Amino acid sequence: MARANFSGAYGHNLQIEIVSDWNKPNIEGNYSIVNVQVRLIANGYAALWGAGGKTLTINVGGVSKQVSIDASISQGQTKGIYAEDFRVPHNSDGTKSVYITARLDINQGNYGWGAVGINVPLSNIARASTGSAVNGVIGQPITLNISRHSNLFKHSIWVRFGNYDKKIAGDNIDTSYTWTPEMSMCNEIPDASTGRGTLTYITYNNDREIGRNTQPVTLSVPDNIKPTLTSLTLTETNGVVKGLLSGNNFLQIMSNIQVTFNGATGVYGSSIKGYRAEIVNKNLATNSNNGMLGMMDFNGSATIRASVFDSRGRQSDTKDITINIIEYFSPVLSFTAFRTRENPNIIQVVRNAKIAPISLAGKQKNVMSLNFKVSQLGSNQFTNDNSSASGTFTTQSALTNSAANLAGNYRADKSFDVVGVISDKFTSVEFKTPTITSEDVIIGYDKDGHVGIGKIPELGKSGSLDAAGDIYARGARLGFYGTFTETIYSIDNALTAGIYTFNNGCEGQPNGIKGRGYLQVIVAGGSNDSPTHNNWDNWIWQTYSNTFGQVFERYKVNNAGWTPWLAPGVNQFYPIGSIYQSTEATNPATFMGGVWERFGNGRVLVCVDEADADFNTANKTGGEKTHTLTIDEMPSHSHRQYVSANNGNDSIRRDWSSDGASKAYDQGMNTGAAGGDKPHNNLQPYITIYRWRRTA
């Protein structure tokens, strides 16, 4: 209840009163019926006659209404002039407080207007219950808890998860429900292991819905839901091996296994996105269906392990297959050749040969073929020698110190080169012995001025020395050298000691160079002391020099690969990690060899200083090309400040910082700004170069 006096000369004798005696809540509708009454109260001095048709304005919670009333009243009378019930909606949480006002305009007999207001707190209306959020696993029970505001409330629960939209609990749930998400819900997240949706808790009172509460639901696919792989098919891609071996037997080096994944399927909507097969602990693998595992440089038993991956990132159970890799190596041949004492025109060879037998079920699958060919020294025209020294061996994989005579008639006064060729089902290898010299003599000479030491002279122009053995000078053996006039057309094929010339059409020149020059070849070591590198047990050096003034070196040890071409001394003067600088853009690899990368582009070099954290290790970077100064970085300075006035003596102007006052006050203003607020150039005087760093 609230009262207020009227305005006007007599208004203090008359009051307007507003009363809200009761209200009734409606739970389902979330509103209250609010009763509003308005009265006039006159004291012993107030009286009004003929005051009908006066406007009364009622406002309930912002809703306004005007009615016409009779304001006539007698002395000491209390008169009800208005009463009505209003429907007032509550807030969504069921709370509400309503402000009610009444204004009556009399404007008669020295009575003006009167207005009064009252705030009426309404009883809270219990609203929709609150359910729990969910984080669970599909197919496993989940407890849903509901916090309700009235014991009379019942609930139903709906879930929306992707396209899954379903009522999971009826209309009579109290405060708890155990829900097991259907496994079919996994179909809604085919590309993820976890998905999100909503749970809607619907609250009922007397079978009428009074509100809804929505909570997030996060569901995961169970760990045991993963793609499947039925089996693997292993296919030999080397046709020759395929003709020799069967089953899960494969050949070292020669085999390259193709893996086919059979029955790879996703589950609950997922699709197969990845494949993986590997030879366990051998660093060989493929990541594609029908992919190949690569060359297997080992032998014995091994395990191929495979699995597939689906669009959820889940991996299937692995499938293991045990395979057998049968040993294989390239054919090996060495032999010695010499004239027989019984007949110097007959050459005998003592053979040491070996191939990989490739045995399966006790049977040799590989075949060893051995052939010899002979050329008179200097002619380079080789002819096959069809003798018992040659042959095909289907059950034998090795010969050890096996002697056989060649079939040809090789004159004792001539020298001959003998080459043996061994081959198997896959590979062919040649081996050349030292030249079979002419019949033994101590010293021989001919009419053309040739001199032979330990042999009949055959080689070289007039005045040449043709020695069967080594030549020594001052106690040191001279190396093997070919003629200076011999031109070669492939650097890689120059495997016999000598000095050779080449032109710009010669293949294999260092770093793609096309030039003219000479190549020096040195061969050392080996059980046969051969001038030719045998790719087995001797060393070879090549020194390349061209007319551009470029010199490169490389070497090869036994059956290892060639070292990279390098300029002489580059490892001493430019070891790996060194810096090379030039005003030319040419990569130093083209004239020094090695591997180089551009280094420090757009940067200057600073020496390492272990005592300075900014420079204490190599390859640290820092600094700025431009820099904008901060306030802390600017030097201390001041600005002159002036005050404008209509008059005054400018001789008494004083700078604020030195006016001698005991206190300083903030004037609330700044001096005028100057400057462009741009970064300044931080560069030292410079000149640009090309810089490279050696990495290999």
C-alpha cells in the first residue's frame, strides 16, 4: 500500500491510495494474476461534488491503462474508485517484481492531480529443471542427473547428435536416468573419434510443459571400434625371381615385394584413408595399397607387419606374415692365367668363381655361367674361347682353384689379354688378369729398336722399353701408365692406370663441366697387382685437369662408390662448415667440388663471443634493419613551453622545470608533437657479396 497527496491549494486534504492485496501464480504459464485497487481518502476538510468523468491512469509493469472515474467525495470519506486483476509475466527464471502506479487528474475546486506508485515483489515460480552435461562413450551407460525446483515436476529427455534426433527418456523421469547411447550413433561421426551434440531436458507440471534446459553432450567412439584388415597378398615384382621362387620366399637385393591389402573396411561410417606395411626392424615400408617395400639387403627370416587407418585416425589390428629372404650376392670371379710349360702356346687358367646358389627345398635355383675371351695385346679385339674352362653349372655354385686350359693357339712370341665373364640369372661380371706376356726371355730386342725385359718386345714405338715385370727407379717402383696420346670418352670407364686425354665430348666430367684436358689414373694394391681397378681388392685415384685451369680429384676403394670430385686441398682450406665469399654468383661446387649452400643472405657476420649471451654460439641470428625508438631508448631531453597572454612582460617568462617553486602540478596538457613516428634506418655502410657455406 502507498499514498500520496494531491496538488493544488486544497490538495493536502485529499490522498490517492494504491493497494495490491493479493496475487496468484500460474506455474505452467510462468505468470501471476495481480490485483490492483485505487482509493480516494478525504480528511475532515476535503469535499468534492460533481467530479465525475475524471481520468485515472494505471500502469502495471509498463502496461498502461486509462479509465474514467467519479472523483466526488465527502468529508472524512474513503472511496474505492478502481479495482482490477492484471496478468503479469515472470522472468524466464520465475522471478518477478512489478511496479504499479496510479495517477488521477481532478483539476477542480483547488484540487490538482495526485500520483502514487508501489513496487510489488511476486512469489517466485518454479521453472524448468536443469540437467547435467554429458561426456561419455557410445555404447556405455551414462547417468543423467536432473536438478528440479519442485518435487511435482517430471521430465523427458531428447538428444540431438548429428542427424540422430531422438527422445531417449519418457515424460515421467524424476531426477536421474541411465542412458546407454546406441552404437549406431557412431555413424554420425565417421571422420572423428569424438563428436558433440545437445541434450534437451523438458520439464512438465501436471503433464504440461513448463520449460526446457539444453546441455552439451560429448560422445566418443569406443576404442574397440576400428577398421578391419582381412589379409595381405605379397607379390614378387621381379619377373626372374618370380620364375625361380614361390610362396613367401624372396631374394636378397633382387626382390621388391608388392603389398596388397585385402578386405580393408571402415566401421560405423568410417572410410579407409591410410595403409602401412613394414618389414619389422628393417626400415623398409610402404604407405600405399599395392605399394612396394624396396630392396632388401639382408637375408633370413623377417616379418611383414601391416595395418590400415580409417577416417577417424583409428588403426586396425595388425596382420603379420613371416617371409624368408634367400641370400643373394653378385657373381664373384678371379683367376690366374699363364702359359703351360708343356706347350707355351697353350694358356691355362686357374679359376675361383662363386655365385649365390639360391637354394629352395634343397635344390639350387641359380645357374652359373663362365666364359673366357682372349685378345692379342694392343688389338682390343676379343674372341670367345670355347674350351672346358667355360661352362654352365646348374648344380654347382662355386669353383675353387679349378684349373682348365683354353682352347686357342696363343703364339709364344705374342702377348695376350684374357677376360673371364661370370654370370647368373641376374648379373654378369667381368674379370681381367694381367697380360699374358710372350715366352720368357731375359732380354730381347728387335730391328726397330724395341727392347724387352723378361719378354719378347711387342709394345710401343721404336725405342720403347717393354717390360714383363715392374720398372724401378732409385729403389721405387714406377706406376702403371698408358700412352699419352690415348683419348678417352668416359671418365667413369677410365679404370686402368695411365695418363689420358679427353675432349669436351667426354662423359662424366666433374660437376657437369664440358672441357678438354687430361686425366691421370693410378691403381694400387690388389692380390694380382693389376694396373686395372678390379672393383674388388684394389684402389684407384683419378686426377682431372682441364684447359680452364680446373683440377679435381676423387678415389674409389675396393667395391665402394666413388668419392665426390673435390679440388685439391679443399678439405684443408675449406673444410665442412667453412664460409666462401665472392662478388660472383657462381656456386663454388662448380670449381671446388663439395656441397655448398647460400648462407647469411642479407646479414652481416659477427664473431662468437662466449662471454656474451647474444653471441655465445655459432649461427645465432638477431638485429633489425630498421628500428622504432621506444621512450626508454630516447635520450633525456626537454621541450620549451610558452603561455599566451593578452599582455605582460616576456622577460619574466620562466621554464616550468626551473621556476623554483616548491611544488609541481600537472597542467593536464602536452607540448606540441613533432616527428613522423617512423622507424629509422639501422644500417651500417655496406657493400654486398655472395656468401656460401660448405655442408658436405
